[in-house]
Amino acid sequence: MGIEIKMPALSPTMEEGTLAKWLVKEGDEVKSGDILAEIETDKATMEFEAVDEGLIGKIMIAEGTEGVKVGTVIATMAGEDGEAAPAPAAPAAAAPKAEEAPKKAESGTSKLASEARATVQDPDLPAGTEFVKTTVREALRDAMAEEMRADERVFVMGEEVAEYQGAYKVTQGLLAEFGDKRVIDTPITEYGFAGIGAGAAMGGLRPVIEFMTFNFAMQAIDHIINSAAKTNYMSGGQMRCPIVFRGPNGAASRVGAQHSQNYGPWYAAVPGLIVIAPYDAADAKGLLKAAIRSTDPVVFLENELLYGRSFDVPKVDDYVLPIGKARIMRPGKDVTLVSYSIGVGLALDAAETLAAEGIDAEVIDLRTLRPLDTATVLESLKKTNRLVVVEEGWPTCSIASEIAAVVMEKGFDDLDAPVLRVTNEDVPLPYAANLEKAALIDAARVVEAAKKVCYK
Amino acid sequence: MAKPTTPRAASAKAKAAAPAPAGADHNRPRPETPTDYKASKEELLEFYRQMVLIRRFEEKAGQLYGLGFIGGFCHLYIGQEAVAVGIQSALKPGKDSVITGYRDHGHMLAYGIDPKVIMAELTGREAGISRGKGGSMHMFSVEHKFFGGHGIVGAQVSLGAGLGFAHKYNNDGGVCVAYFGDGAANQGQVYESFNMAELWKLPIIFVIENNQYAMGTSVNRASSEDQLYRRGESFRIPGIQVDGMDVLAVRGATEEALKWVQEGNGPILLEMKTYRYRGHSMSDPAKYRSRDEVQAVREKSDPIEGVKKYLIDAGVSEDEIKVIDQDIRKVVAEAADFAETSPEPEAHELYTDVLVEQY
């Protein structure tokens, strides 16, 4: 029986990749473990090995092809009996077994996939500014590289940041440019290196500490809070701790409960910290640069699902954004949708849907979670009188709860409806695709909530 | 049952880590076994002066606590004076950096920081070194490169490794001294820091002030390896056990440690065998040990009495020593007066220094 070789998924978040190179040709005999091809994902170039023995039949996807979806048949292989696999163009001939096999489970995080853009430009940018399409991943790297060029005290430390080029490729190329004095691989020892980073900051340096994900920063949270956040206050303003703790935060894709949590509300609860959670690439760049320059300790929450998404980044020298300022992503007059990080894309998608139904939604990206720009939120509420908070995270004691409290305290008279929270379900994130999907927010829930506060 | 406590090492004053059994690294270089520091008469007088200052200062702090002038946790350094004085005297203020835990008054005094601003911090006054916002456990002097004053047991070890990292990064020739207790020596982050400090050859001296009790738990009830100077061995950090009740032994070991670190060998571990006479903090009745045990240490190994003997051997008269004692009493009384009478922080200070910048 012939075998179809399909484009493999090489990471939890991979949806497509580039077939960079074939290492076999039609008619070659291969055995299990031979390398068939090199496949480029957004994170790395991976070697793709043969699982079965046999002869390579037809190569369906030429090398160099970009955007090959996971599951696409890329070649066929004749099995041991020499019978070639049926051409995939003839689905009727598919092996009966294939029909029984469960189809690739769709991750719940696919619902979070949105590349929605702001509909308004940053008003501070001069007219005619050129934009460059940049992924969030590249924008973050560019921010670090620019600040490292400008300030000798800045260094990057974390697991796999140097020789591996970053577990999520965010620090790609930094080692080559800045050397191993300033781009430092650590052992797997979060508490230890977070403390070393904080100590180095107290000693006058400007560390950027990468956590492979913020889930692992739980082991280091003592230094983030007790050492970094409280130092300036406890010393009567004498001892500083200018440090950036950064890394991906929030749900990834099918990685289970221990690797899928939004720590935004945790850190935003702590006086003495700055907490930033950008959505698009321009904000990622401008705010990370600001974070590295800040004299205060900053928790910089990225999102793995956003790393590969492309947005327009203004081509200006030294693009630095103000910390603590929310951004109106889309102006509207009927309802305010407040969000941050990956939730912003969903809010923008929901606004599109709502527009088609005659509801004009204003979308606000908080960008900074501490200090929270409540003025922008309250100003918007004055205009719309209705508010929904969209948060990829748990509902209890959340940023959404905080916004609801602020609005109740300071904007009560402007409210024409109760504030609604659209958040993940109040459970640890499950693994099963259907349950994961049920646990996470999506644009449809935002639309539903917005209609509810508009009494429609 | 707890073993009897013997702060003064019975045989040798300083004991370098026993040679490792034959193996891959049995012949790697090790620091020399330190010898007692040969102090001049002037140096001995200064050691005595500083140690008495710490003792009288801490006694006064204990009194002020009893009177309600000092609140919260207050951990006294009485009994351990030789450690801070012996080590600090070997450092270069402004070049070498120092970090410790919450039992920090002694280290600050030994670094020459004004007793008035330390006492005023204890009483929570505006003139305190942390402007009244830190308290006993959180005092800093960035000017002296004294980096605190940390309340989470063991955190100062990782932070200290970071200070060592900064010395190396800046290539400024400085060394960090990170003090911690026998209790902190069981914290996981200590070993995470040992690993990276040796891996990256950071210029840092780890000092375990083994005062025998982690709050109420004796070392041998808490530590499977109670010879704490060996705790760096699996990271290839050499360790030396030192009589922490003898200021000259402490200073001698520090000289050797500084030499080791400054030669680029990476970190070194000093275990200072010492003893605290008072409870863990002011609120500790210290029921976990007998009065006889404390009394025996006071009589046989008191670090101040030890220096006094050295002074007399060096030809200093009892009268000269009395003059120092009186002078110190005056300094401490003035510090206490200052701390009792200076004003509390203004109300608006509640909101200052949360962040450095405006956003």
C-alpha cells in the first residue's frame, strides 16, 4: 500500500511553512530516519525525516514553495510492496482507513487568530510616514538590537537566547551582532537568573531578562516583585532596579494548563512595576524600546500566537512610544470595546461584524496594564455610554474586573448599561481541542456582549 | 537532639575544604589555607572600636524596641560582630559591593555608615537612611555600594551574583560580598546562583554566617550536610571554614578569598562559624537552646573580649580601651537621641518613590 507524505506540524502553533529543500528525488529508496526535506517554520528550519521504508514516488510540492498548509500532501511513497500511493488528486481512491482517521484537531487558539489592524494611524506620526511590514517577532528583536546599539549597559539574558537564537526566535541574530558578553544563555534556573538580573540592575546595568514563557516566571516571581518592584520605595528612592522581564504570556496552542496562562492581572496588581502588553508590531517595538529605557522595572508581556503576525511598523529613526497611554484602534460611537494583547484583534474583528449590523464600536487597546490609562477609557465611555472588556484570561480579579470597577467608580453617570466582561472560562486551560475552544474567548462572544449592552 | 554548639573550630582556626576524593577534579587548584591576619595596633584599635560600636548600637536598638520606638522585626547582630568587621575591613568602599539579608545593622556600621541615619531608620524617621520607608530589614547605601538589606531569605545570594555579574561586565575590578545565614543556605536559589557564578567565573565571595540557628532550628536539624563550607563543592566552588568569633581569622580568610576571586578564579565560599546571643528577632524568646549554652559562648568565645586580649598583648592599656568604650557610648547615645527626636516622614511621602519616572 502506498503512503502519502504530508506537510508536518512542527510546533504547537504552526499552521503552514515553507518547503525549503528536498533532500531526496523521485525514485530514491529511503528508509526510516532518512532526512527527506528541510521545512522552514516561522521559528526554525527543521529536518523532516522518513517514518517508513520505500521508494519516493511523486514529489507534489516543489522546493521553495512558501505557505504550504500543514496536512498538504507533499509527496507520495511506494510501500514495501512497491505499489505507489494513489495520486491525491483522485480522492475517491483514498484508502478506506484514511476516512476513519480523525481529522487534525483544530486548536481553540485558532479562534484567536486575527491580523486585524488599527483603522486609525498614530496621530503623533508625521503625515507621509513610510511603513514597513514587520512581524511582531522581528519588531521585538529590532527594539532590543537598537537599544543595545545605543546603550552599552543593555544586555539580554535567558534560556536559549544566544546560540539557539531564541526558543521562539525573538532574539535571532543578537548573538552574532553583540557577542556572548551581552547575549547570555542561562541554565534552566528562572529564580536564579531573575535574581542575577535584578542584582545586575541594582549594580547599574540594564538587563533584559527573557523568560521562555511567563509560566516559568512563576519560579522567579519573588525577584520580580520583592526584589525589583519594591526596591526603589524601600530605599527611599535611593536604589534603582531598571530591568525588563519579557517573554510570551497567555494561551499558546494545545499546550495544556501549565503552559497557558495570562499573568497580566497578577503583575498589574503590584505597585512599583510597569506592565506592558502590546498587540501589534509597531507597539511591540515602540513600547519595548521605552521599557528598556525606563528607570523602573518593567514586565513586558508578549504573546506567542502574535509573534508570527505581520503589521505595519513606521519607518522612523528611534520609534519610541509613551508608556501608560492607551490607543484608540478604531473610533466608534455606540459601544466601547476595551482590550489588550491578543484580545485586541478579536475586538477589531467583532467591531467589523458589529458595523455590518449597524453598531459602531470604538476599540481601545490599553497597551499598558500598569499604570492603566483610565482617562482614555472614561473619555470613550462618555461618548458611547456602553462598555465591554475583552480579555484572553480568567475573569476573576482580572484587568476586566479592574476596568469595570474604575468605570463604576468614576464613570457611573455615563453608563447606560452594565459593563460586561468577555473573558476565558474560569477553568485551567484543557488540552482537548474542543474543550480548549470552549474555554477561550472569540469574536462571536464579543459581538454578543456588545449587542447585549446596546440592548440589541 | 541538637549537638552541643561549638562555634570556635576546635582544631584549626580555618579549615579549607578537605581535598576531594580521587576523581576527575581531585587536583584542580584550590585556595591556600588562610592564616590569621597580622593586624597593626592601629588596626586592632579600629576593629575593637567598630565591634564595640555594633554591640552597643544593637543593645540600644533592643532597648528602643522595648520602649516602642522601634517596631516590626528587628534582628540584632550581637555576638556576630567579628564577621562583619573582619570582612568589611578588607573591602574597598565604593569599589567592592556588599549585600546581605535582614540582619543588616552590623554590616552597615562596619562599612562606616553614620549610626544616626541607621538608628533613625529603625525608628522610622524622615532622616533614616531609607527615609523611614525601609525599616530595620531594608537599608541601603548605594554611595557605599551597600545594596541592602533584603527580607526574603536567600534572595540576596542571587542578587549578589548579579552585582558580581555587573562588576565583571563593567570590568571595574570590584568584588561582591554576599552574606547569608545557615538558614538561607538551604534555599534553592542559593544553588542556582552558585552554579551560574562558577560557570561564569563571577567575582563574588559567598559568606555563610553560620550562627547555628535558623530562627529556632539548629543547623544539624535542618542540613543534611552541616559542614556548610562544603556546600559549594558540587559546583566546584572551594569553601573555607573560619572561626567567625575571631576577627583576625575572619580578616585573614577574607584576604585569601579576595586574592582567589581577584585572580579570576571565580567565586569562593566562606563559612563563618559564629553565634548570636540574642533571639532570632526581638520577639523570639529563644527557648530552643539553654541559657547555659549562650553563657558558655559568651565566656569562652566572645569576639570583643578576643580583640581586647589582642590589644592588651599589643601593649594597649585598660585605660585606653575604656576611653574607646566611653566614646562609643556617647556616639550611640547621640544616635538614639537623634532617632527619637527627628520627625517622622511627611504624609505625602506615602506616595513618593513608588516609581522613578512619571508616565
